Amino acid sequence: MTELKDEHLEVISNNKGKAREIEKLENQISDAKESVSVLGGAIACGFLHDKHSLILQKWIVEYEQLIEQLDTHLTEMRTHGWTST
């Protein structure tokens, strides 16, 4: 059986950490998309007062911006490798 060198173990550990970080970002994106869907559904039902509908629309914009930021970060991680910020 071949013994792994410390440098190989470090690479394996870094790759596992990167995979966990990517999974975390994917989950955050999924949650944000679900939030947009739920908020949009609440607006679409038509039962909300106009001022509340406007508040939810602002929240949707915030979630969409968050999705874009997370997606950009995820793409960078997948394309260029792990960089901590």
C-alpha cells in the first residue's frame, strides 16, 4: 500500500474544502431562488396591500442581486480554483 505524502494530503484536504464551499454556494443560490419564487407567488395572489407588494418587490430585487453575486463567485471558483476573500 502506498503511503500518501503530506503534500498530497494537503491537496486532498484543499479539494474537499473547495467542494464543500461550492456545495454551500449552490445551496445558497437554490435558497435565494426559492425565496424569489415564494415572494413572487405572494405578489401574484393579489391579496396584498399595494405597499406590501412594493416591499416584496424590493426584496425580490435584493434576492436577485444576491443570486447574481453568488453565481459569479461560484463560476470563479469553478473556473479559476479556490481563492479566499
